[in-house]
Amino acid sequence: MPATSTGARAHHLTVDPVRLDQLRDAHGIPTDTEFARRIGVDDSTLRRVRKGETVASNEFLAKLAAAFPHASFDSLFVLVTSEDPKPGEAA
């Protein structure tokens, strides 16, 4: 049985939506729908990641980084840290 800890912190990367808009505009990409098409993800996935409704997959993050190869890592991504729910609490 795997060990579990209470109060552990969970970490994940997400996008900085303001910076993403700036980069998209600077590269002449008019809409999120067009941007999603160019990086090969569903536009609803891009929308959910931007809003923080879902955690971006490694593949999504890699596609985003590849779309803007000259952008620094910290200008594209934000590290989110949150506490895991305690046993019995809703996630």
C-alpha cells in the first residue's frame, strides 16, 4: 500500500494568460482558436488551461514552448502550488 501524506503540496505548471496573449499578438495570431490549431490542440483545451480549469499536460506545455522558442520559460509558465486535500475531503 503506497504511503500518503496529509497536507502535502501539489505543484504544476500553467500558462500566464496575459503573457500568452502578448506573444500570440506579437506573432500575428489573431485568435485563441487559430493559436490552438497551430500548436495542434483543441481550442476548448486551450481555453480550459488558460482559465485554470484543467492542468496542462506535458505535451500541451511542450507544444506551447515550441510555438515560442525564443520566449523564456518564466514568461510562458507559472508554477502553481496548492495543498492536496486531506483524506475524506473533496478534490
